Amino acid sequence: MMSEQTTKLIELINEGKTCNEICHILNISNKQLYNNLTILQNKGFHYRRKYYSNGAIKYEPITSVRMLDDVYTSNEKSIITSPDELELKVLLISDLHYGNKFERSDLVDRAFNYCIKNDIHIIFLCGDMIDGTITHAEQYISNVYEQIEHFVKDYHFDKNILTFSVGGNHDETGLRKSGQNIIEILRNYRHDIIISNYNNFFINIKNDQIQLFHNTHKGKLIKSKSSIILHGHSHKYSCEQEKSKILHIYVPALSDLNFNQPIPTAIQMILQFDKGYIYDVYLNQIYFGDNDYILNEVKFNLLRGRHIEIPNTLNEEKERKEIFDDYTKESTIDDSKKLVKKARKIKSNREI
């Protein structure tokens, strides 16, 4: 028999509440929600996650084999935007190598603080979250599972920021050497970190696509429809644009494993859209010193001269008015019955 909280959790998911709304109504932490959903999954309840440009997550019951395949076999995810959202700001980081003595988790914290200050809700992490079983320097955590545990626990968490990542060659060593799959662990315990595959990961935004790529054992860059390809692994920042307008961005390491660059940095990327496609891209290289310093700026145009079709814009939803704005932190599972009744009343009024 299910507990009252579990029953209420399923109700709230079916009503389309976001992750943060569910946590607020049930008075639980995000970590507790992730654990509860893992327990539900073990009982046969499977949910597909929808990701939004404001950092929100919604859970959608899986009711078909196609939806199940989308969760467990697809290496594509979508970021849902609103129709009037014509600009998206994201932060690019790479090659963190948690477990290596040159790891800089303090700079990861700084990166998150930068996101909070600058209204950024999306981070693209281009691989090598952990140092794995191969290393270019001394490791202070040599066991792969302990490295993954360290990343799960200590990679910065903010309830309004999502990290989309691709598995790199160092991440892959856990799978190849000892059967430890960081993707599955993150899927269960860090819903804010989205990773579907090693080597290549595709992210749909409106009608366009961005590809995250990191070298792996016997892996290669998959040719795709992506207009921007973000490369990890090089530990050095550079950009190049093909005649076809495809933009390649080599994302620098946010660690002190700086073989090819003097200092660890991150990249702020601003995407501007026209008719559902990425039009202009603005890149700022950022150094987190005693202050946040912009080292250089560059702009690329992706639409002029590019062959595209203009169908209806995809991956959009109209923003709905939040009905739980007046909920206090003292809300509990007992008074959530009143909140659910309020939600149903508003829904029925809208249908009328």
C-alpha cells in the first residue's frame, strides 16, 4: 500500500506540476524527490522528464513503448522555450576531472554564482566530469565509484539551473573498466544533470540543434543537423565556422589541467533566434579571478546564407501562470489537499 505522500506525489505529477512546485507542496528537498521517484521507478512507475529554459523540470508518465525508447535509447533531449523567448543565455564549461588533484570545484561554484547573478538557467558541460581510471596527474580519489560519488554529492546544485552534459573518455573508463555507468547514476540521483550518452549528445532548442561532443574510446563525431557543435577534450578555447555556417566551439577546461591554456575559464553563450532558428551567437570568455573578468568577446551569424526550412516553431510552450506563488515554506502534506483542490478548481474554470 502506498503512503499518503507517494499518492500525493503521483497526483501532482499527473497535474503537471514542476519539480520545484512538487517539493514545495510536499515540503521535501529535491534530493528526497529524486529518491522517491527512483523508488517509484522500482515499482514500475516510469516518467519522462521535460526540461525548460528557466531551469524547470516536469515529469510525464510514460504510457507507450515509444516514450520508453525516448528515455532510455535516444541521445537527444529538448529544452522547451516560450514563443516570445527570442534569446537564450547559457554557460559552457568542460573537463572538470573530479578526483584529480587539479580539480577546481571552487571554480564550478563560482560558475554557478555567475549564472545566478546573470539570470542563466542552462549550463552545457562538454565531458570529463570525473578523472576516471586514466589520468594525466596525481589523483586524490583513485576509485571510480568514489569519484562519481564525489561528483554527485559536490557538483554544485541550484534548483533553477540545469546542466546538460556528454560523457567523455575519462567518464567512459568507469563503464569500460568496472561496469560503473555514470549516466545511470546521475539519472537516478541528480535530475538537474542531464546526460543521455557518451561521445555525442544532441540538444534541440526551438527548430535548431546543438551538439555536445567529447572524444571517447573508438568514438567519433557524428554528422548531424546541428548548427553549433561544442567540443570538450581539447582543454583550450577556440572557435571556427564552416562555409555551411556550422559553428565549432572548443570549450576550455574549468580545472587546472591546463595543457593548452594558461588559466581555467568558461564561456558565456547568448543565442538569438529568428523564426525558430539560431540567428546570432555572442561568446564571452570568462575568468573567475578575484572578480569575474571577460577576456574576449566574439559574434557569429548562423542564419545568413544558411539553407533552412521554416515550419512551425518546435519545442515551445506557452508559459502558464503559477498558481502556487502564495505558498509559504511552511506548506505541508496535510494542507496540500487544499492546494490540490485549488488547482483543480482553477483548471475546471479554465475549461469552462
